[in-house]
Amino acid sequence: MEAVSRAQILQELSLRCHTLAANDNRGFKQEFGELNDVGRDLPTRAGESEANREKNRYQVILPYDHCRVRLSVRNQNPHSDYINANFVPGGGSERDFICTQGPLPNTTADFWRMVWEQNVRIIVMVTALRHKNIVLCDKYWSLEQGTVYHGLYQVTTVTRKQGPDYFITTVNLRQRDSPADRIITHYQYPSWPDQGVPNTSSLSAFTEHVRQHLAAIPRLGPAVVHCSAGVGRSGTFVTLLWLMQLCARGIQPDIKTAVEDLRLHRMSMVQTLEQYVFVYQCLLHWLGGGASARPQIQRTSLSSKPHLQDPPQSAAEQGQRGGRRRPQRHRQKPPPDQPLTLIQLLHPRNLMSRVLPSLSQTNQASHKP
């Protein structure tokens, strides 16, 4: 495949966005709608098992069996291999990343066991720990220098530095009573609002920072990416990083195909239409070199059709897979990663000549852990 220049990629992507944004963003809505059924029939038997039910933060978000991360079996318990996590592609292989839910109190030890067994060296957390009084992810590492213990693992925070909109923590991970240890880099981007989208420039810069780190270290194991449910913000981040890697190699990005591939590995990846369009926004901004131009933005509501609302609103809806209906239980729904109204839309007149700006100041509030 012949490599193309960054300028050519930007030009062609801008033209495509111009087409998709026409007629009240009709093309974006159609593209995203065509992804609605991708992966819906793939089995999730392990996650549905009664023995594993309490290990799922949200009972409507379960890992596909064919690519779920399997832990080592402990004490001859066949269910001890379960964690709500999937291997997903990222441009190099089918296992470039692990996307998972935010750890629960009863799964934190399993989370660190997964990190150890899969030889993970980078963890990317794209959520705050809490939103108001809602716990989005339980704290599984120390925010200060010091050591915490989870199961067989000793987790020591060595340093914690603050970037523009994120934190970088160096963690020393070791098994108890073992001299072997590993250094893990933990990135937390808490300023992705639970009811909005982050600053375009900010997220693009953060993703590029992680991309360069991944490119600079040996491929020892996959990188772990998680938010709360491990599908919306996690899927958006992986999609953006994957397409940045392709563009850096001179390969034209295909957002729809990337999201389709991700959804064949974990359900609901890139959860809403707003997140889907936001990938285009960030990619254009990054390709344009982070230009600070601020074109006028069309502020139109995106259609809130039922198929764009993910996860389903009831357990019964999620239960109808492949003709089977699951027993109805009280199930906690994940808080939506994004609302169904796009805060900043692509304006056709501006896409031809300049890249997208940062989002409005109303969406720049950060959640601090």
C-alpha cells in the first residue's frame, strides 16, 4: 500500500466530513445507524453466568466469549477465569488493547491479576472516579505515594504527576512474597465529562501523548483502556488512537470500518452518535496540527432515535439475543457516556478550509478524583 501525505489525508477526510455533514448531518447519522446491529448476535455466556453476575458493573455490558480475557484458574474454580474485559484490535493485531470496565471492590484483585498475567505496561483510564454521587470506577491504586494490597498483588504508587488535563502515575506492581516486580504507567484523563465531550484539542493531545509512549516501548503486552462500562469513552479513545497510528503511517483512516471491527470484539464500542462524530472532530484537529481556528459551528440537535440509545433501557431489551430471552432481574444501567445532543457539530462551509476548534468553554469542566 502506497503511503500518502498527511496533508492529503486531511484534505480527503475534510471532504468526506463535508459530505457527511450535509443536510443536518444526515451522513453521520446514517453511518452510525448502520453499525447498530454489529456484534449483537455474538454470545456472552460467561458474563451471563449466575456465578459471574456480581463481577459485572453493568449487567447490560458483557464481554463477548470469543475474545474475552481469561484469567488463570484459581483453586480449581472454573469461574475464577472471568473478568469483564475483551481483547480488541488497534492497528497491529487483534490484541493490541484490552477494554474493560472500571474495577469494582470485588474485582480489583482480578484487575491487577489481569495486568500481571497479560504483561500490561500501560493503563489508560478515561473517566473520573465519581460523578456527583455516582461511583463510576472504584479506586484501585493509591493517589498518593504509598502501597495498597489487592489479593496477591502489591501496588505501590511511586510518582504522580499532573499534566494539562490528566495525571500520569508510575506504579510498581509485584506479587506478594516474590522479588519480581514491574513498572506500570497509569494515565488518567478525568476531564471527560459524564454528560458531554471533552475539549477537542485536549483529548487529541492526550491521545497523541499515549500513542508516542506506546510507539517508544517494546510490545510486551496489550495496553488496558477503561472508563466506567468500558465501551463508550474507551471505544472512542481506542478508535482515535488507532486511526492516528494509521495516519502516521500514511494510511487513509476509515472511521466506520474501525468502529465496526471494535464492535465485533466488544459490544457498544463508541456508544453514541456524539462520540462517533467526535472521533472525526479530533482526527481533523490532530491532522491539522492542532490549529486554533474557531469557525462558526452549527448547533443542531442530532436525531435521538431509539437505536442510538445504548445500552438498552431495559433488561428485557438486552435479554433478547438470538431468540433467547434472559430472566428479568433488577439491573443497574450504566450512566450514558454522552448525551444524545451533539454540543458541537461540523459545519459544512468550514470543513473545506480549516480544522475544528476546541469545544465551547461550557464543556471544559474537569472532574477531579
